[in-house]
Amino acid sequence: MIDRRAFLAASARLGAIAASGTALSQEVYPNRPVRCIVTLAAGGGLDFVARVCADALSKDFGQQFFVENRTGASGTIGIEAAIKSPPDGYTVLITNDNLVSSPFVLGLKEEFLPQLMPVSLVGKQPQAFAVHPKLGVGTVQELVALLKKTPDLSCATSGVGSQQHIMMEWFAKTAGVKMQHTPYRGAGQAINDLVAGHVGIAFLGPAAVLPHHAAKTVKIIGQTGETRSSAMPDVPTLIEAGYKDLVMDAWFGAFLPPGTPAPILEKLNAAFRKALSQQGTIDNFNKTAASAEGTTPEEFQRLAKADAEKFSRLVKELNIRAAG
């Protein structure tokens, strides 16, 4: 017969061993490569900042953080893949504010934000309002005059339901003009058609546009921040162009699948904030007019929730639909 006291003592020892094993597994995280799902194609601002972060995290942890571009359906394919991934810390979603804007434009039954665990804000960035030289315009005011004479010119964005899509519709309504929305799977694809002249106008992240602006193959005529970015000092804001309410910075951020253990979340948050405070990261971000900004998960949650409410209101006010 098993002595009851001996059994309880053995059980306690086993529990202690299990607990120490759990603690050890958390201490050694990560012990294999970590996948960073990026929801837009290579060549744009999101992909750029994700790769800068992945490189910094790889060096910090001594394990590879690699980027996997999962594009399509306005980023929802990559977001849904992250939500369904094992909650073990080996999948990190790096996305932008499409996460909180696209559900309203696409008419989805559920928002994505409540289904994910925010890790940290990664950065913010104004958007670039650019045109092809063939249009013969050099300012926002000249473009508005052209659109009133020639409505429905094509305007490229990084996708249906993106912040850029909403900004395009907001600008069109405020200026009293019409543009034909032409969505792509990221700025890297859209910029190619803008440079080739297949579309004449674009709202895109600066990372894809700035090299072509410098080469004079496209012209950035406006930016959506409250003040001029140091990366675009020659480009007026939409406020300066006479549209005082048209201010909207995009953000980038990191998330984890639901149910990921808190110690892993805390470890990744600390690593992201460390990476984003390093001068090399700050300098790399600045090249694309982005600011490197780390936060606590709670701070990021509040920011994303506030933007979800803002986008919900704008989509209703502007009557934006997925086909738009």
C-alpha cells in the first residue's frame, strides 16, 4: 500500500519539477527561429520597418527572426494566419493600421484587434501624396483643379480598406473631387505602376516613393502629417495646402496570437522597445519618414482602439465600400 504522506510528498516534488521546467522553457525563449508575418508585399514601408526590427531582434536574442510576407485581401490573409498560429511566441505579426481600418471597409463580422495580443507600437509615418509627371501638376491645388476638369483619374493605394484608401476618400470629399481607387498588395507594387504612368496619382508610404521623388520620376506634392517630416522637408503638408483637418499618420505595430504566455509577451515587448531605442534603428526609420516608437502593450492597445473608433466613424461618414 502506498503511504499517503509519501504520495503527497512525491506529488509536490513532481509539481516543483514541472514548474521549474516551465520557467526554464520561458527563460530560454526563443530557442529556434521566430517567424514575423508581414501583411503587405516587399518594397513598402511596413516591410522595411519589419526587416529592421527582425534584424535587431535576431542580434538581441541570438536567434533568427525572419520575415514572411503574407499578402492579399487588404492584409487580412496575414492577420488571420497570425491569429490561427500556435500561441507559443514563434509567430509575431508585424502589421500596420490596416488591422483596425479594413474590417469596417470590408464589412467583416469581427474586428481583428480583440483577437490579438498587442506587443508594442513600432513606429508612425505620414503618408505621401504623389503624382506622375505626365499630369503636369506640381501642387495639391493644381491637382484639385485638374481633377475638377478631368474627374475619376486613378489613384493607387496599398489596398482596399487601408488607411491610404480612407485618406484618399477623405481628401476627395473634402476637396470636392472624384478619383478612381486602384488598390494594390502593398506600396512596393503600387509604386511600379505609378512610375510607369499606369496610374497618375497615389497615396502611399514614403519608403516606396522617396527614391523616385529624388529621381524626379514621380513628384510628392503633399504629406499627411501635422508637420513636415525631416525626410520630406520640401513637401508641404495637406494643412499647408489648405486642408486643415486632413491629418493622419499611419502606424506600425507588433502583435501575438491570442493565448501567448505573459512572460513571452513581456520578453518581446522589452526586446522591441530596446531595438526601437537604438540609434541605428532610429536612423533607418528616419530615412523613410518614419519615427521609431516603442510602447507598453497597454499603451499600444489604447492607441489601436482609438484608431479603430476613428476609422469606423470615417468609413460611415465617407460611405466607403470595398468596391470603392
